[in-house]
Amino acid sequence: MSVRGIRIWRRNDARFQPSILVEKNGLDGSLLFQGGAIATLDSDSTDVERRSYQKIVDAYGILGVLAITKDEAVLVAVTGVLSVGQLYGADILKITNVEFISLRTFGSVENVDSRIIDLQRLLSSQMFYFSSLQSYDLTRSAQHRDSHDCSDARFFWNRSLHFSFQRYGIDTDNWLLKCMAGSVLVRVVYVGANTGRVALISRLSCERVGTRFNVRGANYLGNVANFVETEQLLLFDEKECSLLQIRGSIPLFWEQPGVNVGSHKVKLRAFETSLPAYHRHLSQLQHRYGEFAIVNLLGRKEGERVLGDAFKTQHKSSHFAPLVDFIDFDYHAQMKISKEAIVQLKKKMSPHMTKHGFFYSMGKEIVKRQTGVIRTNCLDCLDRTNAVQTAIGLQMSHDQVAFLNLNAGKVNVEQRVEEILRDLWQKNGDQCSTIYAGTGALDGKSKLKDASRSLARTIQNNLMDGAKQESFDLFLTGAAYDPRLFDRACNILPPSLIQESYYYHGKL
């Protein structure tokens, strides 16, 4: 996938309406975009049509068509990528640049809508990834690869950009990319003559996406801010081991309004109003992952104490209380007392880790499945959450290596894999934090570095996140509707209409 396999042409004759022609290496014919419609042309028709067109760009792939206003739609082409490694024979590519090609006008699309510049910056910010092969869908973990045929809608970020193609019967698998947001990190490890890969994949959900102070807590449907599924993947020969963990904002109605500097005040809505959203969120987790345990890392100071108490009270009053273990651990306070405090937390989590296990397969044979996950959260689900998820991942890596039977001879594979994973988890924390908070993670190792990042976060969150939030909304919904209006509509429309989605047809 090092070659740009897409060629895009435009007819610039003002006597005709704007028209775009797209060709792809390995596919006969082309796609013709004209008058708001999309048609497929065979090879002969393409050759004839192309004579009156000029090439405008070569691209690595197409994300789809985005309606940016009622009168303007653009073709989103990926023109810059970086390879982060290979998984399952596919190149995993990080998007570094995109171009928007107008389908309705001859002029520059930036002149039509100023938001395009911010959106281009977002899509080129190295948080989006795609696989070079259809056979490996990045939106789905190894655990869920065989559970359904379609992509996981939670992590399929450009899904709405495929709709206009599907409307005209275009095979999107052949013509379009599927991209996820988050972090993909891959390392090669050698064991004797064998080569394996260690990977960490964090999939950020697009269902309640946003920046740190713009989007908090849950919405009516039970989707939470900063929900991330992280897969710790070990691949050797035909064997694969996959461990899933999840993080996400506290599933209540809460926010942090106004200018936020230093200690951030938390505003909670009436306790009873959160109950339906809380139940929906936990029901979705149960449906998707089976059993799960909650690890809450909030402290006892000011807003965190109020929010943490509300979280515990809501859980105790829900029908999930006897089914889902709620582990409360004041991370900052306990770590100040002793750096070994995390050992005590691991002891509390250990029964769940042992019971849930991990996914393991040999070739096409599934040997064992992961039967549950640990859901970790702090206030932002960033720094403290990443530290605890790292501890879980490193502890479980020993069992993964043992199951793969890699500790042969003098080579200490277990130690080597742990060192790689420790580095990957640190980088994963930085990348997840950059998306949500604008800076890398605070790790507690350097006070100067953490203070610098805290200052940068304050500036980013209060002055710059508004434009980033608008870009998220524009990319995910286009000109169709304002997501804030959708939240208001949830208050008056019947639940049966609001809940008409993948979750309620057994296609989660």
C-alpha cells in the first residue's frame, strides 16, 4: 500500500456541471460523480470520458462523501500516510493528510466553508488509521471478528461518508476505506527463527465523541465520553492472543461548564435522571463483552468526591449491583502513601483477570475466549486510567506468553514482551490523551513535564477545543443535523424511535 492506488480527475469545462472521475488500481472502470449522483462506468466508457478531464490528485484511498452544507458536498481523499507496521498481512496506515474535492463547484472548497480548514487539520492530526486489506477490519478485535459480518459501528468513524455510495449501489468494500480513530502501535519481536508481533490498539468510540470539557459523562442512549476499547495483541506464527480492556467517562449526566483552571467544578444533573442512561450503558457493556468489573479511580477532593459518591450510589441502586463488582480506589491518595499501593489494587482486580482470561486462537481454531472485561475510569479516563490499564496489561502478558509457549531456550521472551508493552502503553496513553485533552499523558515521573502539559491542557481546553469539537461533529454528521439538537430531541421523542440503531437489533 506504499503506492497511491487512486487517481482523481475533474472536468473543468464551465459549459458543463462539475464532474469528478475516480479510478482505482486493480479495478476495471471508474466512478463518476455528477449532479449529486454517483454512477459506475465500464473501462470503455471511462477511456472515452477521461479525454475531457484533467488529473487533479493521486490518493491512497477515499473515505467517502461528506455534505458540509446543504449546497456543497466533498469527496474526502487520503493523500498522506505513515505505516505503523503490519498485522495479519495488512499494512496499518496512519492518515497524515487529506484533501477535499468539491462535487458541486469548480472553486476551492475552503472558500465555501471556513470549517473545512479545521476539519482538514483534524483528519491530518495522525489519530485516524486504516488497514490496506479488506480481510482485516481494524474496527473489530480478534475476540469479535467472527461475531458478526459488519464493522463495529462504534469504531467505524467514516461510516456516514459511505451512505451516498450505498444509496447508488456502489460496492464500498471495493472503493472506500474504513477508518478508526485512536492509537495503533506495532512492534516486531524475534523468538529464535520465528518472528512475532506485539501490538496495542486503542479504538475510540465515535458515539459520544468530543474534547475534554465539551463532552463529559453519558447521553440519553447510554453512550459515554472518551469510550476506548484497548486490545493487547500478541501474534506468533498462526497463534494469536488478544486481551481487551475498556475505559469511559462516568455514565451519569454531568459536566464541567465555564472556564476551567486548576480544580474543576463538577455539575451533576438530578440523580434520578441518570438512571435510564446508566442502565443502558451497563446493558450495552454486558451485551458486548459479557461479564465486567468497574474500577473507579476518583479521589475525595471537591468535585471528584461528589461525582464518585454519585457513581457509587447509582450503582448500588441499580439491578447491576449484585452482578458487577465495583472497585473503589483513590489513586492519587493511595499512590502518595506508597508507590506499592497499586499492588493492592491488582490483588482486588486479580480474581476478575483470572476469571475473564483472554482470547486465544490457533489458525482458524478458537481455543478460548475472553469472557469479560475490566472497565476503568478516573475523571478524564486518561492518566490514572492508563496507569492502571498498563498494570493489568503487563500482568496478563505473562499468561499470554505462557499460553503461546514462547519461553523456549535461553531467550527470556516474557521479559522482552513486557518491556515492549511497557513502552507501548506509555505511548498509547500519550496518543489517547492528545485526542481528548490536547497534550500527552501526565505520568508523575517529571513534575516539570507534567506542569508544562497541565498548562498546555488548560490553554487547549479553554481556547482551542471549540473548533476541534465542531470538526468532530461536522465529520460524523455532516450538514445533516446538529448533535446538540439530537440530545434535545431525546427529551421529547419516544425511546423506541431514539433507539432505532445497531444496538437494538442484535447487531452490536
